[in-house]
Amino acid sequence: MARAIWTGSVSFGLVNVPVGLFSATHDHNVHFHQFEKGTASRIRNERVNEDTGDEVSYDDIVKGADIGDGEYVMLTQEELESVEPGRSRSIDISDFVEASEIDPIYYQKSYYLAPSDDSAKKPYALLVKAMAKAERIGVATFVMRGKQYLAAIRPSADEKVLVLETMHFADEVRDPAKELDGLPQRTKVEKKDLDMAVNLVTALTTGWNPKNYQDTYTERVEKLIDAKRKDRVVVAAERDEEASGKVVDLLAALQASVDAAKGHKPGNTRNLSKLETRKADEDSEAEDRPAKKSSKKSTAKKSTTKKSATKKSATKKSATKKTAAKKTATKKSTTSRRSSSSTRKAS
């Protein structure tokens, strides 16, 4: 079972509901340690004095607030604790608002609120049902770990649990008009472009299912780690050329997007290529393969040349034999005639 990271009560009006606060989310990132390259030696961070280079114990460290021009106001932990808002055991709901009124940019982190004991279950269920029926979100403040938080409390979608979202205070959210350059001010939009853009949004509209969306990068990092553990390497896939980002014809691009959206499947994995791996020693084998093919061709060529030379030699020998036989036959014929002539003279 999960352990509460904070316990207290939710109060609205004169009603107090004892609750515990539990983390609603956790990250699944791959966490790495740091090592010196070429070794198995871990890298350790130490607290050192930048002037002397000596390590400083935690008890001798104080905090300093930068007030500009290289000057700092030093504060001890005791001084900081003296101005803390105090240990609060109450989440005080001061107002209820419509959910649509809160810009999601204010939301920070999600927690579950659960009843602390059996006696809290009935008022807890009552609060959940009342907020769901009124379609309102409670705005509250509370103190946790020496820090004051602004929070929004709402019933979950299935109306079974209260969800607390810590929020940013107003002065923590930056004004985009002051922070960002180049935002469009009074840009005229053509009606046909707008209609086509709405068509594209409609074509890509689907029901919300969080399981359709996956952290594909983390999954591939885990596969990379597993492959390397098995002495395999990842085969680099060919990347498609990315678009330049310049819109040549907005309407044509929108129309092409609408056409491509036909048969749209929700989620972010439909175009994900499969991660291929191979044995690490196949790299060297792959490098040798072209050389072997080249050697084969050369051998074949030499063999052909040899056969051709043999053939020519055989032909030459055959021709020589024929010539020799012809000469012998001619010689015999001449000798035979001479012998015949001599016999006639003797007669």
C-alpha cells in the first residue's frame, strides 16, 4: 500500500474531513549514474569551498540570498524556520470555481486525497458527490514541508476519489506578451484557410484514451540498454528528411493534411519504426563481405583467363600437330614418288 506523504484534514465551512495525501503520478524515465569514461568508477559530487578547494560539512553550510553587485545576505536554517508559515494540518478550501475558469498552465503536480480512517469515509464521499454535482473545483491553500501551496481540489472522472493539484501562484506564471517576441498581433486569416484548418482538426478528433500515447523514447532507450547487455548494437534507421518549416501554399498543405487524415488512428505510435539490432561482431563481418565478393570476381576472372589461355594453347598445339602431320604426309609423298621414279629408271 502507498504511504501518505502528508496527513491532515480538508476543511470547507465548518466541515473537516481527515485525509492523507498520496502521490498520483511517478516518472518512468531511465535514470543514469555518471562514470569516468573507460572505467567503472562512479563520479561523486562534493561540497567544496571554491576558494580553498576543501570539502565543507553540511553543518557548516548556510544559505545566502543574492541582493546584487556580488553581495549576499546570509541566513541560517534556524532563521528560515522562524518565518515559516507553521506546520499546518489543514487544507482550507476558501472558494469554489468552475473548472473551465482555470488555465491549465497553473497546474503543477497531482496528488490523491483519501480518507484517513473509517469515520472520515462518509463526509469524504459527501464532499466528492457534492463537488461533482455542482461541477465546481475547490481552491485551497496548505503547508507541506515548510512551504505553502496553492491547490485545486476536484473529484476524479469516475467520482471515486478527490484529486489535489498543486498550482502556481499568479506571480509565478510569465506573461507571454512580455516574454516572447514575434507573436502575431492582428494577422488576417482567410475564411477558406480557416474552414480547411477546422476540417483538419475535425478529421484528427478522437476520444481521449491516455493509453494511446506512449513515451516511445524511454522505451527505445530501455531496448538499447537491453541490446548492449546482450552484446548487440542498434542498426541505425534511415531518417526521412524533415520539412523546411516554410509554408509554400497554406491551403494546399491543409488540403493534403485533410486527405492524409482519412482513416486516422489515434495515438503517437502509428508511424514509429521498429528498433532493429544485430550482433556486435557483425560489424566487422559486414566490412569484410565486399572484399570477399571482389576477391571472388577476381578469381573468376583469373580462372576464365586461365581457361582461355589453356584453350588457346590447346588450339595452338592442335594446329602445330596438324601442321606437323601435314608436313610429314607431304614428305612421305615426295619420298614415295622419288622411290617410284628410281625403280622405273632401273628397269
